[in-house]
Amino acid sequence: MKILHTSDWHIGRALYGRKRYEEQEAFLDWLAGTIEKEQVDILLVAGDIFDNSVPSNRAQEMYYRFLCRVSNSQCRHVAVIAGNHDSPSFLDAPRELLRFLDVHVVGGVSENLEDEVLALKDGDGKVELILCAVPYLRDRDVRSSEALESVEEKEQKLVEGITAHYKTVLKTAEKQRDELEQPVPIVAMGHLFAAGGETVEGDGVRNLYVGSLARVGKDAFPDIIDYLALGHLHAPQKVAGTDNMRYCGSPIALGFAEAQKEKVVCLVEFQDGKARVSEIPVPRFRELQVIEGDLVAVSKELEKLKKTGTEAWLEIDYKGDEIPGNLRKNLDQVVDGTGIEILRVKNDRVLQRTMGSGEEIELLENLDLDNVFERCLEAHGVPGEQREDLTAAYREIITEIQEADSNKE
């Protein structure tokens, strides 16, 4: 049995205002072809299918066209769970219809946790895999709020709630397996932030919960799991160094900081009850490059790129001491008439000179939400002893806003 693990497609995501449908469509076409080439039996999509809770018509068309193609291949089952960017109700809406195509969707947590345990059958009608399809667990799904809780108490309850959820679901899976005539693998899915997980600056990975320390440890996942397919972190990696617990990562670079990072999907083959995992590299469907230096160095690099015929998207990080006039206009003229497009020009030196300081200047575009709030606390002289509670309240509000956005019909 072969399983392919992918996640974090983020269909509809833009990069500095430019939609990336062509890349995303090319990836889905490649993925469908890889499923056919590798004779994959089961496809797992571990959340963040779309980049927002109300995907465009084009994003939806790409998603459903892909599912139709895969369901018409030798692939017997497709399992999709919601991520924190997805709307649970939107994904769940066509669930009964998609089931006829052997596409199993779990958008949100239901009252009956057995709904998250799927017995997937082979071509002869025998159960070949028990799948625990656990979607992104929202704060309200796993934690009851109490007055006067500290940040540490909230984070502890979150981790305890997530751990309890997985143990309950896995207990149901184990019971189902015990009732079968022969043992079959148990595979679990999830969309969360595991302790020790690595992110890349600028990759767009959100803090999922109130506070910043609510990371789920390896001990949250019972030993009966034969393979754990996770989504949310965009860099491929193992959980606590464990070979059969993995993030496959996003299939395309979601920002310039990831431009040179290798992207993969995970191929899992079960032999004698053991999961053997290998990574299949995903081609780059659009080159992203960062060029830095003074005007001469940048211009030379642009001339080299022009000769290659590339259609790369570029970020220019200007490092020159001079303050050239019309920098963006001059750079655009260098690549005019080619397939190269400059999406962003960073020119911090202008601001530094204008402010009359040689010190590094922090720009709003380089700060995340938490950084901005911290600057506000500093600007208003809020005492240190009050900052922890205010920060916790702020993060709770942000979490509620993000979750409300995900629940829009």
C-alpha cells in the first residue's frame, strides 16, 4: 500500500499582490501525475487547502477538478482535513457528495469523535487502513475558558485538550482494528504546531493559539500510530526526529525567504506493517530569487538573468551607500521586455538617510502582529508587570478574529 502525504497548498495565495494560480495549477497537475506514476493508493491532504476561508471561484474550480482527476485514477481514497486557513463549513458542505468519489473530508470537529475515524477499504472491500482524520483543533474545540486564568494555564489546557482529543480518537481506531480479522496500519492526520518545529521567517505560518508556547509534544501522539501526517509548518521536517511522524511542508515557496528551499511530498509505503518514508521533490514552477547589493551589482545580476530567459519573480534588496533617484523605475527598465518581474524593492538606506541616522530602521512591513503590539506597549510606557496579561488578551482577540473569519459561510 502506498500513501502520499501533502499539505498547505494555500490555493489563492498572492505574493505582493500577484496571484499564483498558474503555479498552483501546475503543482496540482504534477501531483495528479505523480499519483498515477507512483501508483498511489491513498492521498492525504493535511490542511490549508485554500489560503482563506472564502476561496475564489478559480480556486474552487482547481480544487474540484483535481479531486475528480484523482478519483478517476487508480488512487482508491483521498482524505482531506481543514487547516487554520480553511473554513470548516465550506469544506464540509459537499462532504456527502464527495464521499461517492471516495473523497473523505473532515472540516471541523463534530460531537461524535468517531466521525474522525475512517476505515478505508481496498479493491476487494477489505479494510486496508484505519485513518484518524483530525482537523485543525480550534481553541473552543479543546479548552473551556475560565476567569482569571494565567497565560501558562491557558496554554497548558490547550495542550492537554489536544492530547486528550488525539487519545480519544486513537482509542476508537484501536478498538476498530482489534475487531478486524487481521491487523492493519493506523495513520493519523493533524494540522498543528509540534514542539521543536522549525519555521522560516516570512513564510506566513500563523501562531495558532493564545500565547506563543502552546506547542504539542510528541507524547500527545500514542505509539499505536504507524504514520503521522501533519500540516501547518511549511518546511518539510520530522517531529522530534521520528521518521514516521512528519510535516511534508508546503509544495511551493510562499515567500522569498523560502526561495531556495527544497519542497517535497512524502511517499509512505507499508511493508510488513512498517512505514517506509521517502521524499519526492516538487519541481519549482516559478523561480523566486533575491538579489542584493549596490546598483552596479544588482544590474549585473539582472543582465545575467536576462540571458537565461527566466521568468523569475524577484525581490531586490538594495545595499548601496548612494541614494539613487527612481531606483524602482531604473530597475524595471533593465528587465523591460523580458519575462522577469520585480515584485519588491527594499531600499532601507533611503529611510535611514532621511531620518539622519546610521542605525537600522524597523519597517512596518517587516514586523508581524505581535511585534507591532509590543511596539505599542513600549510607545505608551505600559509597565512590564501589566504586559503579560495585556499580551495574552490581545492574542486571544486575534485568535478569535481569525477563527471567526474561518467560520464565515
